Amino acid sequence: MRDGGFRVRGREISRIILFSAVAAACSKAPAPRGSETAASKRAESATTATGDATCPATGYWAKCSVLYRLERAGLAPHIDSTATPEEKSLTGQAFVVKIGSLARLEVFLYPDSAARLADETKLDKSKLVGATAPQTILRERTLIENANLVGLLTSINAHQRERVSDALTAGPPQASTSR
């Protein structure tokens, strides 16, 4: 078939269609406007720090950031909504996290580190061990302290104690300073 002096065949039409599809797929989308860019960067920085836009990175621990950090450490945590903390002397916002089938983490959150330090003086530290200290036959709970968080971990697995401690002592998600 002749069309305007050019002969077009079925195979050539297929190539033209394929080329057009590839060109359309490879074309760039228009750049977002300035206000959209700033807003999306703020949302993205909050999301990347905690994995969830509803849990912003503020420099303080929150329930969602504790769970996110433990999940990122590969510990498969879940809130035990029926449990209450065994430690009655601490007054921070408390919740219990189950890690695996045997470990239990009591978490106490405070408005700031000064409030944590003041409340932490009530703890009987002779019945607790640090994350790097070996447990004795008494199976003491592991004390984890960082910023506005106190964690009391009940676990006899040394590797698990280290992983939980490392996840929480790395510090709370920090707010983004780039603009």
C-alpha cells in the first residue's frame, strides 16, 4: 500500500508503535511546584525516620518509634495489650512489648530526659543489669536507658538482650535539619 509516496508495512507500524510507547514511558514527569516540594520533603523525612508519617521524628522516643526501631532490628515485637508493667515504682507512660515467645520489654516514656532521670532514681538497680553485663543465676532484668526512655527487658538470651539494647540505645529518631 502506498501512502504519500511512502510504503508502510505491518512490521514497520509495530516498530513505530513500540518506539512511541518506550519514548512515552521514559519521558520525565513535570517537576512539582516549590511548596509541594517542601511539604513532600518534610513528610518524607518524618516517614523515613520512623517508617510512618503519623510518627514524626522529634528527637524523643514515642511508642511508635520504639516499635519501629525494634522491628528494624529484626526482633518482631508486638504490644501486649493485656499486660501491665511489673515495675510499679516508675511513673512514665508505660507499655509492654513482647519480643518472640519468651522476652518481655517494659517501656516507660517521659516528656524529656530530665523527667526520666528524676523518676529513675526510684529504681532498685541492684536487681538490674546493664545490657553489656552478664546475667547471674538470678536472671536480672536488663536496664536500657536513652533520652526519654527507660526499658526493662526480661530475657535470658544474651544475643537478644544485646540486639534490643543496641536498637534502643542508638537514640530516638532525630528531626531533619535540612530544608
